[in-house]
Amino acid sequence: MCKPRKYLLAALCGLLSLSALADTVLYPGVGRNATAAEVAKWDIDVRPDFAGLPKGQGTVAQGQIVWEAKCAACHGVFGESNQTYNPISGGVQAQDVVSGHVANLQDKAYPARATLMKLATVSTLWDYINRAMPWYAPKSLSTNEVYAVTAFVLHLDGIVADDFVLNEKTITQVQQRMPNRDGMNTRHHLWPGNEFGGLAAPDVSSVACMSACKTEVSITSSLPEHARDAHGNLADQNRLVGQQKGVNTLRKDKAPRACTKAENC
Ligand code: HEC
């Protein structure tokens, strides 16, 4: 934000915020600028430090009512999701709440990897339910319903007691009890994981370049020639806008190369 230290800067900041308010057309012919109210509706992320978390509260008992009416049909009465979806609860033991590591994640014989076994941050659970659930009506829950049903989900694995009241303050205590709060790391292959004998190195590791960076793209791997159009033209299967354009797989280049802006890549 503008924090001017000098009068000249103050004037400049004033001008900038005025022009931000004006209906500046950034991309002529493409839609219109989003209004502040529209942006506010999208700006709902809740971060691990709880920035963005709205005030509200809900009890485990209230959450059970929401769960049984709007969640249990898909995720099971106890979050066991034994029919279609991945289980949300189960596999967490009392000692994990103390240690911050879920022991069953290291046991390759343990049959599932439930949500609460893996999840390191309670803010993510709150945020996900708030933005995406129930599946058939995302964003239909009130803030208090999200608090309540989150409390109920946490209770399923004994992370909070049955008389717990979850609100914007008590949620910080919950973070200290998340079973896998210290268990998340990137020092392993995505699949198979360490417990299945996977390498103790990430699939991808790089450091963001901040100065004197390369300006040319050099391709180090690409689709083999015989497989290029195995699924039709990938470029036709992607949106026309945005970063991900999809390569034109009907083009039969002998040597793969980075495509230029002028081409339909
Ligand atoms: C119609 C079925 C359906 C209903 C009802 C439903 N969900 Fe879901 N839920 C899903 C599906 C499907 C996913 C996986 C979505 C994905 O991965 O993109 C999911 C994912 C989740 C996850 C994340 C699991 C993970 O490990 O990533 C949580 C938490 C969750 N739902 C909670 C709820 C809550 C709370 C409710 C009720 C308010 C609810 N769901 C209602 C189908 C449903």
C-alpha cells in the first residue's frame, strides 16, 4: 500500500489511487474491469497465519447437524468415505496430536492416507470447506456453519473435544494440535513416498532466479515424435487465454524447440 514519506510521493500516491478508481480499460475489447465488490467476493483465502479468516464460531454439536445434512452422504457419517471418496478421518492416534507427526504415514501397511493424517494446517481445512463444499453447492455455507462443521471434522479424529467451540481465536490452539503439523516436507519423491522406498529427493527442485536470469528457453525434454499426436492436437484442447496454451502436436518438427510468440504453439 501507499505509505508516503514525502509530500511529492503523497501527491503521486493520491493520483495513483484516483486512477485505480477510474475505469481504466487495461485490455481493450476484453470484458470489463472487476468491481471492488466482485474482487472482495473472490478474495476469500485464509492463510496459515489466519490472515483472511472472518470472525465467527461454531460448536462440534452444531457441526454434526451440518455434517449429517450436507456432507455425510458423500463422506460417510464418520468421515470414513468408504464408498467413493478418499477418507477424511481415521488413522490418527492420540500420540500424533502430541508429536505433530502421524505415525501411520510411515507404515506402508496402513491402508489409507486420510485427509487429517496428511493435513499440516487447520486454515486449509477451513478455507477448503468454505470455498468448495458441499460439492453441489460451494460457498453456500454461512461463516458460522463453516466453523461448526470444521470443528466436527476435527472432532472425528479427537483433535478437539466434543464441547469445543471453534472461533477465530480458538483456531490458533487447534493448529498446535494438528496431528501432522510438523510432518510435511518436500524431501521425497511425490510417488512413491519414503515409506514405499521412494528416493529422499524431490521430483522438482529449483531456485527462483531473481537477477541475471536466462532470457532464452532451452527445452530439455519433450514428447517423443511417435507420441506427439496420440491424443489429437493438445493446442485445440486448451483455453485460448492464459499461460497454458498447449503445444501444437500436429506439427511434426524433427527437433523439438521452444516456439516463438508469432507461432500458434
Ligand atoms: C456430492 C458429494 C459431496 C458432498 C455432499 C460433500 N463433499 Fe466434500 N468432497 C467431495 C469431493 C468429490 C471431494 C474431492 C474434490 C477434489 O479433490 O477436487 C471432496 C473433498 C472434500 C474435502 C477435502 C478432502 C481432501 O483430502 O482433499 C473436505 C475437507 C470436504 N470435502 C469436506 C466436506 C464438507 C465439510 C461437506 C459438507 C459441508 C462436504 N465435503 C460435502 C464430495 C462431496
